Amino acid sequence: MNEYYLQKAVAELPRLIETTVTPAVESKTLFRGDRIIIDLGDHYVGYFSFRMNWVDLYVDAPVRLYVKFCETKRELEDDFAAYQGRLCASWLQEEVINVDFPGEYRMPRRYAARYIEITVKSTPKRFVLSDFAFRAVTSGDVSAVASPVIANDRLREIDRVAVNTLKNCMQRVFEDGPKRDRRLWTGDLRLEALANYYTFRNDGLVRRCLYLFAATEPNDKGFFPGFLYEDPVFVSGSWYLMDYALLLVVSLCDYYRHTGDRETFLDLYPAAKSQMEAAARAVDGEGILSIPNGCDAFIDWCPDLRKGIALHGVYLYTLDLLAGVLQELSHADAEMCFTRLESAKTAAFEHLHNKEENRFVSPRDGDQYSVHSAVWMILGGVVDGKEGVRILHDALKSADSLKPVTPYMHHYVIEAMFKLGLAEEAMDYLRDYWGAMVDLSADTFFEAFIPGQPDFSPYGDRMINSMCHAWSCTPSYFIRRYACR
Amino acid sequence: MNEYYLQKAVAELPRLIETTVTPAVESKTLFRGDRIIIDLGDHYVGYFSFRMNWVDLYVDAPVRLYVKFCETKRELEDDFAAYQGRLCASWLQEEVINVDFPGEYRMPRRYAARYIEITVKSTPKRFVLSDFAFRAVTSGDVSAVASPVIANDRLREIDRVAVNTLKNCMQRVFEDGPKRDRRLWTGDLRLEALANYYTFRNDGLVRRCLYLFAATEPNDKGFFPGFLYEDPVFVSGSWYLMDYALLLVVSLCDYYRHTGDRETFLDLYPAAKSQMEAAARAVDGEGILSIPNGCDAFIDWCPDLRKGIALHGVYLYTLDLLAGVLQELSHADAEMCFTRLESAKTAAFEHLHNKEENRFVSPRDGDQYSVHSAVWMILGGVVDGKEGVRILHDALKSADSLKPVTPYMHHYVIEAMFKLGLAEEAMDYLRDYWGAMVDLSADTFFEAFIPGQPDFSPYGDRMINSMCHAWSCTPSYFIRRYACR
């Protein structure tokens, strides 16, 4: 753990902005078996309280309530007891509480919800619940978000939901999702930070998150973990995702590009450089970044995805960005970056590109064909222009290619389209994919989404999916950066 | 509500004495399905906390625990889900909690327990629980309790358990039971106060409780309720038990007898007098106290008990005590009390005594024969001497008499024995009855107990019984008052 970086991060702990949401629910008189649903009117993250009082006679025993917090309306009908997924069931937002006395009851834990269901398990008498209040918290100041005129209704709605998604993930750190995991991930941070530069402009929060990662303990190969915890104690994560480690470097470059804060860039550059050195050490004899023991790559939650080509693309993408920044700063490492970039690019074309099929498939990835590989080769600059367009379209349209399943990966598809000059196609793609979530009445965008497959989950059970997930917030970045109206 | 009396009560809010109990349990490494039992070594009332930490890897999801608080070892094996009793199930001391982070976790509610069972419902990783602590609270200062030499082992043990019972029921008020009901009842107060005068001597707490009752709202017949709540708000109870209303007067007389505090007696006398006047109005044409609509009597939890004779006995007992105190204070009402006492006694012998059987049975009670009727006629002074002894023995030994089922009623059996001069028999009776609970490893005495019937409950399910119930604490009163060794 790097104490210097950690103290820098601690010093930037953000102030949480609190807003008390009082839903339009009158007081309710309840008895055993009764069930009420409180609609907050939008998705929020925070703390729930209510008042309990008696009706005819004092309630002379604790009242036992089952309280369920739902991010979407559909969850209201879910039976959490039937959960069969791989992730820990206690992420499901449900509580059994015993309320001892009349008066105000404040539930101590933080929840992410639009709907709150309360079911009366036991009570000796009728009672009244009232004064429902949800104290919403965020480190995103909505008053700082510009309101550009977006003529297209669908884009305007997508932008609104994306901003809301980011807002609810902005807490002490950029969380991945406020319902589940609730922690800082490098890959998520990169996308949240991008959207932040065009919306909330809480650049201090980005800086804090960069310092937090720089403070983590690298593994024996030199890579920082893909995630970390910082509350109540600072703990390095235990999953070493090489693409995420590289995206930390990308995030630092993005930060410099959007803030011009040279001092912070240089302060953190040693941490970034350590990741580039670790990557350079993992480049194999053919010049391709390989995945050593104890390391992994993420890329997407697409089942059975082979990640070698895409990971190498992330490496190229990172080298490219970093080389540009270092050159601008006249930093001595710029040349080395360019050198590595060129040789890694040459190796990619030689070893990751199938000449006969003219596709990015390789025995290294079991000859698997995927949108992911194509996108990252384009973003890595291995192909461009018309060739790049052809390769991207082929991958997207081919029946036998693996397709993205998360808004996270879809972001990079769109980024590739913009890189190839396909601005209009990018916005159509964005409208189709994120718009399909809006059609499902999304108040925030989801962690994983395949149109037409409402039960898809990376975890074996849809109930555990996070329905407000930061990596899905980048429509606001694209819409605002490229002034798409 | 009488604001003057209430303010007097509020002013006497006791300081709670806190003692942190740290059970001899090492830290435990746990995973899904694991179950541990923490033995506090004795019965306590208070607040439970522990620390949670990770073992190999940070615990990256909330940990869901089922926590069960048991007053006795037997409860550990009880399945609360199978509860079928009449009282509200949420009195059962169980919680499902979600612990978000490593660190200290303080459960917010108060429990009464010797044993705490923790079962792991879900966790993503192994974790450690440690630093188990139970912050016990009581308004009974054990350092104020004398330790008389009691040579008899059994009596010494009974005294110890009785003092413990009283201690754990002494909170903001004299509670009936710290697990269930947790409130102030007149009948319970009378016995707790008696034991208090010979042990903790927290006479301020007695005074506070007397004032609280004097502040309650009487019903349309003029009787104060049998119980009240005072935290977080003062609320009069809704069950009007005439014997309990009279025992409030008895408690005030006891208070004066044990403290000599004439000022408080006279301050509260108007409230006491209002109960005597209400009772006088309920005396029927034959001179017997009857139960008007909207009123009730308690006497004991004995099923199907008819309570007319016993209630009249309580009336006589109260008149007798009050007349004595008023006479001593040269109060003008003394004479009226004596007059009422004599006429009520005459009426009792005439209408509640069956001359042929020479028993206290009456068509008013459906000719039901019970120990309760006999005891209260003796305590009311309707019979005494050898005749009283014969009547008591007949009721106790007869196969067709109803017998007491609570330590509360057994107290009055013993009080009657002492009144009849049967000190030795009283102590044998006490040793047999309370000793049988000690044989069941009682740390505190129970709410209801019939030797040989371990499943007896007044509420349809033993699981809801209170196993630390104040009205069972009077062995200490008898042992210490009569110096039984």
C-alpha cells in the first residue's frame, strides 16, 4: 500500500449532497399480511425512514416488517427466496425488521431503489405508517450539470437517464453500482470519469479515485487490482484484470486531457508507468501481450469470450493515448511508448489477424470470432479507414461472431465508430441499444442488457443484476461531447 | 392523564447501570450454514455487539446472519417458525441482520438472554466474528444488595436467582419481563417493590412507578388500567383489572410502611382514594365487589378460573392495609375504611362461604373451588387461626380445587401461610416450588410454572413465555424479611 497516494485520496473525500425525497404516499393503516408499495418517483440511493403510530390502541409488541427495495418495478414481483445465482444472496435488498415503539424508524443501511415494498409479518394491533422519507445521497451536484437543448426526444430521454445513472453511482467514490458491489473498479471508473467531464465535473472525485488505485498493492506481476475498497478500511482488491490495469493509465491520460492538470498527472505517472512496465514484461516472444498466471482480463461479461486479441487492443489503445500525452509534456518516456506501440501494432497484424478471412481471429483465441476483438483492434489502431469500417461491420453483422452483452462493451463499439468517422451510425447504435432500456421504463441504465433477453444475467440469476450501473452512463458523454442533437 | 403526577414520575427517571459482559468465547471463523452459540454465563438484559473481520480475502458482500436470543438453554432448540401461540410472534427474540462491512456491529435493540445463537445465512467468503460483548443494563445496583448468610444451600440459590430476576426487570420502570411485554403492571409492581425493599432499595423507582400509575387515565368506572407504557411516550394501558387497581393502593401502603415517606403517601393518596371509591361504587346489593362491564380481574393465569371470591379478598386485603396506614396518620378517611372493611367481611362470610362444605365456594363463581379463593379470603381476614389453616390445607390438598400456575399467585399462598403463622410450611412450599425451577437450571425465575408440566403456557405456546419475570422474585422478600436461613 502506498501511503503517500492514499493520503492524497483521503484528502479528497467528497461531500455527499443530501436530498430528502418524500413520496406521494398518504399514511397507511396496516395489519398482519398487508403489503404496501412506495414509489419514490425515480431511482435514488440513500436511507429510508418512516413513522409508526397506533390507530385505536397502542401497539403493544414489536411490529415485524419485511422491507424490500427494488430498483425496477419488475423486481417487486420477484421472489428473492427463489434466488439461484452465483453471487452472494445478501446483495438482494431485503430486510426483516422489528420496530419496537411508535415513533420514527430509520433503517440504518443504504439502499438503491425506486420502489419500496413493505409487508407486515406480525403485529398485535393495527398501526399506521406515515412520513415515508428517502434521504438520497450523491457526490454529483446536479446543479453543475448543463442542460443542452437536445431536440431528439429519444436522445434527450437517454441523456436524462444516463445522467441519473451516473449521479446515483457517485458516492464516496465512483461506485460500479449502488445496489451491488458498491465499490471502485478501474474499468467502470474510466467510463464514469468520461461522462463526468461532460456533466457533473466533479474532477476531484476522479482524482481521488486515481490516487486510490495508485495506493493499491500490485500482484507479483506488478499489476494493480481491478477494484478496491476504501470504506471503512482501505483494502486492495484480489482480482488482477490486465485490461483494467491499463485503463487506469487511460483514465489518467483522460484526466489530463480534460483538466490540463499537469501536476497531478506527473504525481501519478510513476504508478501509471508501473502498469506499462508490467504489461511490457507480459509481452511474449511474438510481441503480443499475454495473460500470465494469477492475472486475468475482463473485456465483457459475454459468456465463453476469449480475450487475447481484445486485451492486446487495450494495450495498443493505452500506449497510443499515453504516448500522445507524454509527447505533449516533452516527457522522456514518450519515445519508448511510441516504440512499443509500433512493435505491438506490427505483432498484432502479424499474429492476431487472419489474412485469409481478413478478420481478427487467431489460434491464440481458439479462432473465436467476436465484435470485441474487432472493436479493440480498431481502437488500438491496427486497422483504420475503410478497412476498419468493413471489419467492424462484418463483426457486428456476422451470425457467427460473439456480441457484446454489457453497456460497458457497447461503449467501446460506439467509440470505435466515432474513431472510424461513423458519427451518425454511432448515434443510431446508441439510440437503439440504450433506447431499448428506456422502452423498459429504465430510470437508470443496467449493468447487463441484451435486447429481447430480459432474463439475461452474467451471474446465473437476473434478480442479482444491478439495474443502475455506472458503466452504462456514457450516452451523456457521446451526446454532449459530439453535440448530437 | 394527570400532568402533575406525570412530571413527578419523569423527574425520577433512574440512571441505568451498565456492565459489559464479555463471554468466554474465542473468535470464530465462519462460513455459510455455520452456527455458533454464545453463553453469557448468566441471564442479562441489554445490548449485543461483535466485530466482524475477514480471513483470507475481504468479505465483498453483506453477511446475512440469523441471530436468536434465548433466556434458557432449551430455547436454543426451539423452532420459532413453528410458533402457534396467541401473543404476537415478534416478541420472539430473533433477527435477520445484514452486516455491510468489517468492523464493529452493534445490534440496536435490547434483548433478554443468557444464550445467543448466530447462524450464517449467506456470505461470499469465510469471516471471523470476535469481541462478543453484551452491554447489560439495569437500574438495580447490586452493590446495594446485602448478602445475608443463608446456611441452606437451596434457599441461598433460590435467593440468588430471585435477586437476579429482580435486577433484570429493573429498568426505566419495574418491568414485568424484559423479554416480553417489557412494561409496568400494577400487580407485578407490588411484588417487585416488596422484594426491592429487602434487596436493591431503589425506592425512587417504586415512587416513580406509583406516580406513573397515578398519572394514567381511569376508565368510565374510575379504575386505573392494569398497565402503562412510558417510553417513548406515556400511554395508559387498556385493560382494567380491578385486583390490580386495588394492588396499586396496596403498593402505596407498602411504600409508606417501608420508607416512612409520609409526604409521598399523602401526595398520592387522592389517586389511591379514587380507586377505593371506584371499588366502593362497584360493591353490589349483597355487599360483594362485583366486576362491572369494561372491567376485569387477573388473580392468576389459571385457565377457566372464576375470580369473584378472590377479587373480593383483594378488596378486603386492601381496605385492611389502607385503614391501618390512615389510622396511623390520623387521617379522616380511616374510619370509613374500617367501616367498609367490616361490612365487606361480613358480606364475604355470608355470600362467598359455603356453610355445608365449609369452603369458600359460591354460585357467584359457579361453585368453583380454588386455592385462589381460599388464599384471598384468608389474606382478606375473613377466616384466620385454625379455621384458616384448615381451609388453606383443604384447598391445597383437595383433588378438585384449581391450583395456582404462576409464581405470582404462589406468592400469595405463601403470604397467607405467614399470616396464619405457618412460617416453616411457607418456606417448605417456597423451597419446593421455586427450587423446582432451580432444578431446571433457572438463572431467573419464570412467568408461569407448573412443576412437571414444562410445556405449560398461558398463551398457547411455551416459546413465548417470559423466563425472567419479575413477579417471581419474591423468595428474596420472604427469605430476607423473615430471616429464613
